[in-house]
Amino acid sequence: MRIRTPKKRTGVGFPMRTFRRGLLTGLSTAWNLGKIVFPITLITTVLGYTPLIGWLSGLLSPLMRYLGLPGEAAIPLIIGNTLNLYAPIGVILSMDLTVKEVFILAVMLSISHNLFVESAVTKGVGAKLWVTVVIRLGASVLAAAIINLLWTGGSRKAGFGILSGAPAAEPNHWGDIFWIGLKSAALGTAKLALIVIPVMIAIQALKDLRLLDRFAMLIRPATRMFGMEKNASVTMAAGFLFGMTYGAGVMIQAVREDGVKKKDVYLLIVFLSLCHAVVEDTLVFVPLGIPVWPLLLIRLILAVILTFVVSRVWNQREKRNMPVRQTPAHIGSK
């Protein structure tokens, strides 16, 4: 009988297994998102040739003008805040917007999106729903108003980055309009797949390599700056890298097992409400052809400033409400 000698482990199986899992997750995610993006892009493209979009634009333009957006831009904002971050991109791809308008929409949507699901996650962590909603909507509107006020450029038409095609000819009948919608929907879905699949592979690698704890150690100086205990760093790392939805399990588990204080929970929610899933939520806007580094920096700066302010206010309130300790001097004077 031939005796088989055990093969040495070369470590090849681990990266291949990680790649395979990430690829399958990415394909599944791209398929599920495509089922949302494709019909929304098709419908909004077709509606763009009807009086409905013009009517909505005129109705909402007085409000949207303060944010530097046309009235029709309210449609992707509403869709993004009620659904996920991918759905409104299909709408944006079907609209005729400038680079500045697309960037403002990207900033608003990256801060405020998927409010129902992600607010439910924050409730599971221990925060109140209305706190998350108010913070995200308020910061989204504030960021848009500031960008509109300070940025005087970006007036050229957005080219929507990779896979941009030639402008479509003016349709002659409804068949042409439907065909234009189909092509726009297919193109938008393909763009998202090119972003989602690599991102899912990267996230799977982070999980399999167990880099979350290492990253949590790196950001502990930030949690100390905000006045948080060190046990809050794992929760912040999970939300920062994976997002409110993907990192929900890790966040809830970390809060429960590590005994994160109520104050730290709210500070975490303030920070993560403005800056979470920094890889996925940033790269998803690449197909729109906008600069993504400023988008990430705006989110990070807003999150740091607001969290720091809330931390200082919270500390001041705690000091004011702290009972006076009875020292020997106090006791002797009675």
C-alpha cells in the first residue's frame, strides 16, 4: 500500500478561498442591486421625456435652489433616503446634471441614505431613532448648502466617468424612448457591478484576515480624543469600514459584550451617521465621474467636528450635573 505523505500548507488556499467567497458575495450583491437599479433607471429615463419630471422640478425648485440643485434632483434624494445608496445612482445616470450638482448629490446621499434600515441598526446598538435621522438629514442639508456657497466651479456637464457613451439621438417615438431607457439601465447596472464586486472581495479579505481588531487599535487615539473608552474602538472600526448595515452584527455584539457606555454609544452614532462604510460608500460614486477623495474628506471632517462638539457639550453637562463631593472641609464647617 502506498503511503501518502502530508502536503505542506502553502497558504494558497486561504487567499483563493477569500477571493471565491468575496466574488460570490459581490456577484450576489450586484445581482440584488441590479434588480433595483435597472428598473429605476429605465423608469426615470422614460419619465424624463414626459411632463411629470418638469412638473416636479418646478414644484420643488424653490427649495432645492438653496442647495444648488434643480427641482428634479429631489427624486434621487427621496429614493436614496428611503431605499439604499445604489438606487438613486440609477436616477442620477438618467438626468442632465452638472459636475457640481452631481457632487452635491453624492455628498448628501453619502451622508443620508437608507434611513429606515440603518436607523433600525442604531436602535439595536442603543440609540434613539430620531437622533440618527435628525443628525444625518441635518448634516446632509448643511453640507450641500456650504458646498453650493463656497464652490463656484463645476458648471460643465457631468460625463459619468467610465463606460460613458455618446449622447443619444433625439427619439422620434415611444419605442426609441424605451430603447434609450434600456441602454441607460444596462449601462448603469454594469457600472455598479464593476464597483461592487471588487469592494465585496476587499471586505471579505478584511474579515478573513481579522484586521478589524488591528484597525480598532489604530483608531484608539481618535476615540480618546472624543472622550470615549477604548472598548468603543471595535464598534467604531466595524461601522467605519463595513457600514451600518454590513457591520451591524459586529457593532451590536461589541456594544453588548464590551459594555460600551451610553455616552460612547451616542458619540459613535454621531460619528458613524456621517462617516461609515468609507470604502463602499465612496467607490460607489466612481461611475458618476466625480472626485471621490473630496467626498470622503468632507464626510470625515464633518464627522470629526460634530462628534468633538457633542463630546465637549456632553462632558460639560456631566460636570454641571455632578453632585458636590463632601470633603473634610465641608464636613468640619457644619
